[in-house]
Amino acid sequence: MSLYTDYLKEIATRKEQDLNPKPIDDAALVKELIALIKDSGNEHREGALNFFIYNTLPGTTSAAGEKAVFLKEIILGQTEVAEITPTFAFELLSHMKGGPSVEVLLDLALGDDAEVSGQAAEVLKTQVFLYEADTDRLAAALAAGNAVAKEILESYAQAEFFTKLPEVEEEIKVVTYIAGIGDISTDLLSPGAEAHSRADRELHGKCMCSPEAQVEIQELQKQHPDARVMLIAEKGTMGVGSSRMSGVNNVALWTGKKASPYVPFINIAPVVAGTNGISPIFLTTVGVTGGIGIDLDNWVKKLDADGNVMEDEDGEAILEEAYSVATGTVLTINSKTKTLHDADGKELKSVAAAFTPQKMEFMKAGGSYAVVFGKKLQTFAAGALGQELESAYAPSKEITAEGQGLTAVEKIFNRNALGTTPGATLHAGSDVRVKVNVVGSQDTTGPMTAQELEAMAATVISPSVDVGYQSGCHTASVWDKKAQANIPKLMKFMNDFGLITARDPKDQYHAMTDVIHKVLNDITVDDWDVIIGGDSHTRMSKGVAFGADSGTVALALATGEASMPIPESVKVTFKGKMAEHLDFRDVVHATQAQMLDQHGDNVFQGRIIEVHIGTLLADQAFTFTDWTAEMKAKASICISNDETLIGSLELAKGRIQIMIEKGMDNKAQLLQGLVDKADARIADIKSGKNPALTPDDNANYFADVVVDLGAIDEPMIADPDVNNDDVSKRYTHDTIRPVTYYGGDKHVDLGFVGSCMVHKGDMKIVAQMLKNLEKTMGKVEFNAPLVVAAPTYNIIDELKEEGDWEILEKYSGFTFDDLFPKTQARTEYQNILYLERPGCNLCMGNQEKAAKGDTVLATSTRLFQGRVVGDTAEKKGESLLASTPVVVLAAVLGRTPTLEEYKAAVEGIDLTKFAPPLAVPSTTKSAHF
């Protein structure tokens, strides 16, 4: 009774927070529930029965194992429970989604009791989450002549688990709710500061939007009980940024449908929309839940009598409303005609992109997982029975353009495609199942990934995955009680599952809080690889990498594959010469600005940026690919020359070897396998057998962007433009301004050098600038705090060897200590240099933040409202993004520098230089070549 008593105390505490009992995942507690259920006179029996039926998590949780065994006892008549008949026990098993429940069902179906066997078989026919251990049992029983096994397999071969499901309703009535004007970051739906609670779905749901918004949504539901609330980003894109799965989970919790009456707080099928559609990564996550994502196009560019776009006094296109989606507007989606209608039945627009055959299957099946597993199960059954596969699913869309070459991403997808027509060459727009080589899970979404793996009954990483990595960077800054409770548990789960983990559950190697993207960039050792990672900045400088929600990460870990259309590509090339006083980060910002000048609209959105940047090593090239998340690109690919790629692979090998020497490799020796793979790739490049990946000369691109390096004559800053009269243009990353725009007098409250956007060269720049400033100023005094967080421990080790770390420590007023890590977030900053622990730090916003209302100048990627800095009633917090030298100088001055001050401060400094491919860098002083 001790665990149950503790559970009742926890329930009482949660009730004070207006929360329901927490779902149960612990076998020991379920054992106590079962004991209470069997004790007919116990005062707690009714409560225990209720928790057992409605509040025990399914899948491979230890609780699910105990529940399945007890239900088996009831079905076999070994135990009688009046409230749980054998028929009801079968129903409960049918909602437990694989793992021990399938094992029990197979025991019963293949047993000797014909009546029980038949009932178990009928339930099994509805299940899709079967793994090799389950299908091997069926295959063995079939070979032994078991008629029930044959019956089950025949059902699977016809995919009755899918075909017998109800079709998507033809008319879907929705009522609109404007969640925000302009781009809606997932930070609004799942704030980084609340990341610790993401695995507790009901608790985390309390943070979506605002308490007022939640009440308004509930009122709409009361007023329109026959409609689904559609969450909208008015004049913007829905779901930019990270934290996608928790964001979609929260939206589904408030506006979706209950997935099962016996599984608490897991909702599916949300409806979301945006004037400019849905962020690609967020849209994938919507598909995970069987939801609907609508591109509204309800604001359009106003045209004059001659059909020309009309502009305002700032040269911006004037928008006019094509139709209203104001909160409370009732609309109807017709899934058959794939059109959106107003309350009077008038057709407003086509929504065909939201109702492709594949997306309709996700909606019908309750999410994309069931479709992925269903396809595998049908294929297995047909093969076991010796039948030709007649897929019950829509055929993969295969687009082939005769005589047209392939872009880089098309080449990668063709190389790694699964289940496509043999010999077919596929182009953009094709729907592809693709093999995944590298999978990364980060630590604030990792608990949800673990939940998803348990829910889909997965127990071990797919053998086809080269490596999986679990990071510890998002919770690196503060080792508080929340981190201490969540992270060790996460690391043990992932380590047991077969991933390389940043923290060793056995404490045999030093905890590594390196930024996940940097680690993935190192452990990707082939330019033909496909990488999936649980963060929007999963964009490597080798291969093609896609940021993904925790569910897609779980699916990739469990199955070794992902499904998506081959994206279109935009080709980015460079011309001209980079000025000596500029840093490569200025080239990155200028790319965004020049793209908008050349094309008017953001042609990067939802597409691959194929960047011909081949003369930069992986670390430096990553600065560009990392930023492409903020360009709203689907992903990016670096086209590298042979020599540079070999150099990047040698660099990766060295860093992987350090991980091995630390003791991080596992029994399967995944890290050693990466070293071997890198050696093989280098050999292929040197021999000419398989040179560095390049697109075909006759490949087709959606657009071309040519960046003129010579046109960049001063540092560039990405400005959140927090006071723009047009709310939709705030926090967009599209406002790129030269440093002279600020006149050398914009006050800066805090500088931050860190996150995944910096590399070793940036840390050396900080040291060199401090030395330079001391020479010119006599003494370096900070007029604003400067927070510096190296991305990795390797960088710090190398800086120590080369003498730079000593310089940084000399000027530092605080240096991290792993033996005594901070247990509380910093709330006040002095005007000193802070050398913080490697990791995300201020960029993540879940632990450390600047003071509300501050103006922060940072090297990071996030300028979203409330991420790095919050607002006060009097002043909006600003997160401006710039290069390392600009940030350092601004912290010393306490304001943005003038161009003259900047040039003087960087004279002689080894900034990160870049020359276009095929051109040899001139007599650069850069340490990066």
C-alpha cells in the first residue's frame, strides 16, 4: 500500500494545481492496484480499479506489462473481476498499442482454448504495432500449420487493420481562433521555460498560449459543439521554431480528439492554419497526430489597375484581406472536394495540399505511425503467405522528369529510398520512405521521445541506423532539481535503448553537455547520409538533415526510416570578394537579405537550400546551414569540394575518437563503426570512385540566389523589429540591417556569444579581441555583461592547449565548474565576462534568460518574443543577432558600435573568411584554413 498511499498524496497535491492524477507508468504501483482490486472489501478498491482501467499508460511501460498479464488472467478465468469481463479485458488490450499486450494476445491466439483463441485473433487483426519478435512467432506458428496464425496473417495481408477503419468525414466543420498575428513560434504553444514538464502532458498543457486563450477556446467549444477549433497564425506562418511535438500535443489537448477512452491526456487530430501556411517541420508533426494543416492565403498582395503589386511608403507590399478568419468564424472543410467554404457554402480556396492521399491516410489511421507500421506489417504478411503484395495504401507518389538531372537532395533521396519502383529516378515532389543514418534526440524533448518509443512498443534502436545520440545540452546550464529528476532517467532509458548518451547512467565518463547539433555534425561521416534530429537546427554541413518532432525521432530510432516528399531546392552561389573586416556570419545574414531583394518573397521557405560553399570546413559551413532553420528552409545541403570534405571527415574522425577514449562507445561499437565508415568514404573520394556529392548540371531548381560578397561592406544584424506597426513583421528574421542603421548609440544590456552558431574560431575571436582592446584601451571594462558559452568541451580543450582559454579566464568574472554546477538560474548579471558551461544557455531560454525588457545582442539563432528575453509592461525585450566581434565590442561599449569603432577593433583579428568554391582564399590571416 505504500506506493498507492504516496500516489494518493501526489493526487491531492496535483488537485491543488487543478490537475488530474498523473498517468501511471510504474509496474510496482500497478501491482498494488491489482492487489486492491482483488481485495473485494477494501475501501480503496473502486479507486484502484478506476486507475487501472483509465490511468495506466500503454505500450512498453513496465505498468503496461503488469496490466497485460492481469488482463490475461481474467480472460483465462484464473481471476474474476466483476467490473472487467473477459470481453472488456480484450477491449482494454486492444488499446494498449503493442509490446506486452501483443505478447499476451499472441499467447491467447496461439493457445489451446478455441473460444479464447478466436477472440484474441479478432483483436490482433486490429493491431499494427508488431515487431520482429511478434511476427517471428506468427511465422513460426504458420509454418507449424496453425490455422489461427494463418487467419491473422491473411487479415494482415489485406491490411484490415487499416481498411476497416472509418473513413475521414466528408465535411469537417471548424470554428476559428486567432492565436497570434504574424509568425507563431512554437514557443507560444510550448514555452522553452516549461520544457521540464513536457512529459507530463496535462501539466504542460497549462502553458499553451495563455490562461485567457485557453478559456476563450473552451468558450468556442461550448458555442460550437459540432465544430473543431482551428488555431490560426493570422498574417503569418504557424509553428516556426522548435518544440514541435509538445506544441502539437498542447494544441491537440485543447482542440483535438481523445485518442482512446482508456489512455489519459493523449489527444489527436488538431486543426491548425496560417495565412502563410505551416512550418514544414511543424506540419510533419501535425501528421504524426493525424491532424490537418491548412494554408489559408487569406491575405493577398493588393494589385493596381495594371496588375502591379502596390507598395506602401516603406516599399513593402500592401496586403488586403481575401476573406476573414476572425476568431469565431465558422468554416467548413470538404475532404472530398478538398476545398474550404464559408458558413454560406461559398468556396474560399482549394486545400488540396492538406488532403493528399498520404495525409488522408494519416487522418484515417489516427497518425502517421500507424501507417508506417501498417505498411511494414502488410508487407511481412504477404511475404509470409507467399502472396504478391497488393498494398491497401495509396501508392507512393513517384515523379520522374525525363532528361532532367538531379539536385543534391534528389540524389541523396534516390540513393536512400525504400520501397520505390526499381530503376525509377525520382525528382522533387515524390513521396519517399527513406533510410535514416543518424538520429539525434535532445534533452528537453527526449522524455517525450522516450514516451513515444514506449507507446509504439519499441525496445531497441533499429540495426539499420548507424548511430543514435542523446544530448544533454538544453539542460546544461543549470543542474537544478528538475534536471536532476528528468535527465538521469532519460539517459538511462536511451542508453538501454542503444543510443550513445551525453551522460553515462553508470557515471563512468564525464558528462558531455555539448550542443547536439555540433555533435551530430561531427558524427555524420558521409555526405550521402540522411539525419533526423529532435531540434529545428538539425542541419548538418554533411549529408541532408531534417529537424523533427520527438515522435518522428522515435519512429526513426525504432524503424530506421522516415517518410516525406522530396523537397524542391533553391541553389545558392556566391560571387565577388569578402571584405577583410567582415565575419562569415555577415555573409549568412546577407544571404537572407539579398534573397529577399532578388525574389521579393522568401523562396527558401519549405525548400532545400543547396549552398555551394565548398571551401569551408564543416565547423564553419555549419554556421550557414544552422541559420537555414531561421530562413524557414526545410533543410540545407553543403556542396563541398573533395579536399574540404576530406578535411571535414578527418576532423570528425578525431572528435569521434575522443568520444571513444572517454568511454562513450557502447556494446555495439557504434562510434567505432562511424570511424570505419569515415575511412571508407575518404578512400572512395581519394580514389575517384565516389567524389564529393555534387548536383547534375541540368538539375532543376525552384529558384537561384546569387550572393554578392562585394556588396557587403559592414556587419549585418538580424533585428526582431519589435516596434514595427505591422505586427506580422515582428520577430521574423527577415529584417536584416547594417550596423550603421543604429548610429552607434543603440543601448545594449547584455551580449551573448554561444549556441550552435559559433565554433572554435569564434571563441578565438573573443580572446583576440580582448587582447586587442586591452592594447588600445589600456584596460578592458565591460559596460554590459558578456555571456560566453562554448558549444563543446573539445573546443575548450583545444583553446586550453593553444593558450586562448587562459586569456578568456583572465578577463572572466565567472568560470563554470563541473564539480559544482549551478543549481539555480542566474537572474541578475554584472558587467563582467561569464564563461558558462558548454551547451545552449541563453539561446534555449528554458533555464537562463536575460532580464525582462533587456536589449540583447547575441550570436545565437533565436529572436522570438520571450525566448532569450521577455517583455516588461514598459518595454519589449529585444534579441538582436550578430557576429561574434560585433557582440563582444557591443558588450564592452554597452551599445552598438560605429563602423569605424568596429573596424579598428577587428584589425588584425583572424575572422572567419570565405571565398567562393573553385577560388583559392587569398592571403587570409584566418586560422580556419
